[in-house]
Amino acid sequence: MLNGRDVIYCYDGSFDGLMSCVFESYLKKEIPSEIITGEQEQLTLSEVRYIETNIKRSERVMRGIKNKISDNALLFIKQAFLTFVPQRDMLILDFIRKGLKFGRKAEFMLTDDTVDALRKAVYHCTHEAHLLEGFIRFSDHGGFLSAVISPKNKVLPLIGDHFTDRLGGENFFIYDKTHRMAFVYIDHRGEIMENIDFELPPPDECEQSFRELWRDFYNAIEIPERRNPRCRMNNMPKRFWENMTEMERDNGNILLDLPQSDENDKID
Amino acid sequence: MELSEKLRILSDSAKYDAACTSSGVDRSGEGGIGNASVGGICHSFAGDGRCISLLKILMTNYCLFDCKYCVNRRSNDVPRARFSPDEIADLTIGFYRRNYIEGLFLSSGVIQSPDYTCEQIIETLSILRNKYNFRGYIHAKAIPGADPELINRLGTLADRISVNIELPSQKSLNALAPDKSKKSILLPMGHISGRIRENKYDIVKYRSAPKFAPAGQSTQMIIGATPDSDLQILRLSEAMYRNYTLKRVFYSAYVPVGDQKLLPPAGTKPPLLREHRLYQADWLLRFYGFRAEELLDEEHQNFDPMFDPKCNWALHHPECFPVEINTAEKEMLLRVPGIGVRSAQRIVIARRQAKLDYKDLKKLGVVLKRAIYFILCGGKRFDGLIVTEEGIMRQLMSESAASEREKQDFSNMQISFFDAGNMLPTMEDRVKCLTGEM
């Protein structure tokens, strides 16, 4: 801290809120010891300062990032905000400070601890988004498509456009169970909604028959002589299985399939 | 017959085709259903660990041909079925909307004639593209022997076309695929690569020119059904990447399909490690700047099961090492075991900002365990590194590869698929090679 007092910033959890914290830090010439959101209860001896979300201040910070670092750096920061890396907000603040000091070079300082941690977190997030572009399963309920996912990162902003482009104007809904968020696309307009609850309705006859056809295909396409459960798990980690049609048995249970000790597993 | 029964039969008989990639073309939805993304998207992984990206089915598994290695051969007693073009289109759209798949991979046994079979495939794709305005990925098999005009039509509907070589030498083909010849396979491949090349100029001239197989051409070779050596296979792959500008060559470990005199008996395990080594070598050809002759030669015709091909090369070329991380050319970094395409890229970016040490390399994703024997950082070896032959071997040996080691005696039967004239790369080929374009 530049002014010698220990302070914790507390904000509303929005991206503009975090940018307002960055503004505050520059305004007061101080570095908070922590940045927390309203949801995190904290027992602490330090001063906790509530930072109002201020759109004007947030925009100023973003403009500064664009001008003094790069457009790409702002994108990087927005993606980093979707991740769950420990001390995420402090890392973002530190990255912005370094960026404003070193300019666009900061993006390429891959061996810097902050840049390294954020780069890995962003990779994890964009990779998870990429996996989900494949692993998401929609159900058709009278022409309305809906899907449930349980990602570790807040991937919805990263995958919404992909499905908007792909589904040719159909209405659809992707629910993120982990963060209780949803991407809703109705009548050619997409938006992200927060704090909602949703359960998939039971399938109708047509939907059920497509699910069964897909399971038939999934089972037939495997070459039994090459069975390799570990390889499957490496490529498609188990945490995704709960929302995938083909991994669900007809009784609704998830297919439990533990790796056997097979020589094929050992190939590296 | 019920749709589910047909689907079971016709996906079961398509499963030995290794290709299931959906990469190579970027296309937006533009109001139709579907798009394509250049990196490809895997939608699931089967119990054998292979990616499922496309609805991979045969139109029919009835077949006029009697290729010994093929489960659908005329003389094999298996249940047969046939989809109508409409059934395939409906199934594709139904699966696609639910995001089960990235598109369709359609192949077929040969019924009536190669032309008729090809026409049926074309009809299916037309329904998808024109009636449903489907803009997702389509991979179609070119039926050997079909009229070039039909192949041309197929290419305007599909993103990728493939013709499977299956067996890497004429002798093996004669023995196992009496209805196929080197010529009947290479003719359509040459035709397709010619059309793809012409199309590149057309598109430059007329922006609205229809695209011909924008995701290119691929092929597959069966591994372990015949005595062909890794060297033969890899040379053939290299020649095909060069002469036919193929996007991918797939390798498929042979799984015995019934007892056949000339083939490994039923119950023989598919040579998965060998297949894996060939894929590693294939990557080295395409992304790491290696040539086939650097990896194998007449004295070493098969890959070592103990070491991956890159390690093996490094161990035999001590004169090239150690490499100084802070100054070496990227091409040389790529040859260091433990450094991949991405980590090499990161090293090049990061070393412009700061001098790199071993701690930094770890952050950049270098596998130090392997790399330390081959590199210097700031002129220094890794602290406390003791170089003994045994130590190096232990660190570089692929885990458990040793147990897979099996000595096989391959008789030397070098039969080139390519005449000497064809082997000379054109100027265009050389440029492609230099720019590393896939």
C-alpha cells in the first residue's frame, strides 16, 4: 500500500464494478490488500471499503487499457474475469498496473507471475468453452431448444455467439447450473440472465426417440477391441457426463464406467 | 426395418474409418442451419477414446467388392441394411439441432455400380444443402471408379472428400483387395487434388465461384494387416502430402474381422502403439519440419516402440545439441524433445521480453524432464544435471512402451506408389512446404 493503510475493496461482482475498483486504486494511489465481492462474508481487522459501480469510471479505465496497452489486452482482461483463478481480481488489477507501466509489452511478458497465472486461467476458460461447444446437448421441447451445463468458468458469454450463428434463428436457452446464469435467444435477440433456476422438462416422445437413436449410434461406433476408458476420460472429463445424453442410461442414471487395467490404457 | 436397427448396422460397419475430424473450413450460419469452425469440434468420445465429431455412417453396407480386410466384404455373413437419402438427411438435422454432431461423414458400400452409389451420396448431400440449407460440415467418400463428373459434383457439396488407400503397397492390394488397384485409388485422388487447385484460382478470380471441397482431401491406411514397414507407410504419407496436397493421412490399426488366410487371425490385438508412433511421426512431418528420411531409413524401417520418433531422432543426433534457448532458431527449438509447437511459440515471444531461465521454461509449458538433456539456458546446463546414458534412457523412454515391445520381422518389399516423375515437387509444392501451410 502506498499510503500505509490496509484496505479491502468490496464491489458488486460486475465487470464494471471491478473496473471501478481499479479506478479507485489509481485515484487514492493505493493498492488494496484484497478485492472481494458483496457475497463473500469477511471477518477482518482491515478497513473494508465498498466501491460503488460507476459506469463512467469503468469506461475510463477500459479506454485507458485500450489506448495504453491494446485492444487485445482488454479482451484478455474480460476473459480473465470469467475465470475462477484464486485472487482473480487482484491479479487483474496487477496486470492492468503492469500494462499501464510497460505498455503492450505486458501481454508478452509470459514469464511474469501475474501474466502467467492469468494466461493459464484464460486458457482453461476458453478451452472449457471450446469443449462445451461440442459437449452441450440440446433437448427439443415443441421447437424450443434447451440445454444445461455445469462449467467451472463462466463460459456463457464465450459460447452464446457460436450457437446463435449455428442454430439458424431457432429459439434456444442454455442454462449454466454452476453460476445460475442463462443465455437466452428468442426472436433473434440474445441476452444473458443472472440468478435464475431451471430444470429440464421431461422429454416428449419425439425427443426421447432421438435420444435413443443417439445412444444407439454412440454405442455402435466404439471399436470394442480398442476399448480405452482412460483415454475417453482424458478427452472428455467425467464432470461433463452428467449433462450428456449418451452417458445417461435409460433409467436416468449416469453410466458409471471405471477404468479397467487394460494394456491399451498405457499408451502415452 | 426400424430406423434404430438400420442406424446400429450402418454405424457399426462405418466404425473402422478413423477419420472423424471436422476441421479445415470456417463458414458462418447466414440464416441456414449450421456453421463450421476451422479448428473442428469434438462432440463426444467413444468408449475407445476416439473423437466423435460427425455422424459417421454408411449409406449401405451391401457391397459388390470383396476386400479381405473389410468387414463389409461381399463374402462376409453380416446383417445388411440401406438408408434412403431422406432418412440420412432427417437424422443428420435431428442430431445436429441437438448438438450431438458437427455434421455428416457419409460413405457407402458399392451397390449396382460405382456411379450409381456416388449418385445416391450426391442426392443425400443435395437434400441437406438445398432443402434444409444445411451449412454444417460434410465429409464424403469418393467411390473409386465413379465418373469424374460425379466427383466434381460431390466436391461442390462436401467440405472434405476422401479416398482410402487402405494398403500401402501394390502387392498388398493385389493380395487383399482384388477389386481395387493402385490406379483406381490414385486416379480419383489426383483428380480431386487437381480440382482443389483449380478452384483456388477460380475463387480468386470470381468471388462467387462455388467452392470445391474447401476442407481438402484426406485418406486412410490400415496398419498391421500386411507386412509393409513403417518406412514404406511414412514415405507414402509424405509423398501424398506433397503430391496430392492432402490435409490428413489417417492410420487405422487393423482389427481382425473374421478369420482370413492372408490376414492376422481373429483375436490378434490391434497394433495400437505402432499406430500411435505413426501419428507422432505424421505430426513431425506436418508441424515440426521433419522429413520421413530423417526419422527412418533402410536400416531402421520401423519405429522404436520404446522412444517416440522425435526422441529417437534427438538421441541419434548428439551433434545438434545442446540448443541455447535464448538464441536458437524456432526450427531448432521444435526439434528438442519436451518442446512442442505451442511452447516453442511461447519461448520465442517471451525471450524478446526477458532472458529465460529453467524456471521460466516450466511456466511456458516445456517438459523439463525431457528437455534438460538437450538445452542450455544462458549458456548453462540445468543445475545438478548428471548425464548418464542410462539416466537419459529412463527419462526419455515412453512409459510402459517397453512392455509393448514386440519384434517383428518385416520382409523388405519396397513398392513405390509414385513413379519417379511424380516425385519431383513442383514449385508450388515447395512454397507450400516452406510456409508450413497444412
